[in-house]
Amino acid sequence: MCRIVRFPHLDKTHHMIGFRPLISEGNEEYVHHMSVYHCQVPEHLGGTKSVFNKYFNQEPDECYSPSMPMEWSKHCFTFLFTWAVGSEGEMFPDHVGSPLGGPDGDATYFKLEIHYDNPGRRT
């Protein structure tokens, strides 16, 4: 499943220096991996905020299905990080960070892609 997430407005650029998953209790055995992609739309195509603001409260959709908005694939392809079963998350080296926010609002919209494992075919 995919969904668009929006980080809070940050007046100056901050840097993400690590990550860890937050999985609801009872769902640990079903979440297989998660990937996060930065969404960015050039100004001449409308700009990121104008294209993605309408999606950030939208319910998740099946990734890469015909019902998933085309913009999610077209403009959310810059890979930020991934998490997989068995990992508690990662901390980046001291000199590494991914920029978030800033006066232009860059690095504010992201696509969260979650893949599930359902060996018992539970619905």
C-alpha cells in the first residue's frame, strides 16, 4: 500500500540522521518492509505543494495499481530509505543526513510504500 505523507513545515532546513519503524502492536508479523521516496515536482509543472497537498490526507492506495494517482509514480521516485523485517532502524554516520524542510518547503512530501506479508491469507 502507498500513501503520501507531509512533514510539518520547517522554516529552516533540518537533516534526518536516522529512522526506526513504528508498527502498531499486533501488526508486526504482517509488515514486511517499508520504503520512503521524496516527491518533487518542478515549478514549471505546478510545484510540489500544489500537486501533492491534495493527497496527504488521502487513504492509502494499492501501489502501482490503476487507481493510484499517476503523480505518485511520476514525481516520487527519489529513494530516501527503506526498512525491512529484522531491522530496528538505522542511524546514519556522523557526517550524513537527508535534508528536510527549509524556507522553500522542499523535501516536505514523501511517498510511503508498505509491503505486507500475509501467509495465512487473513483478511
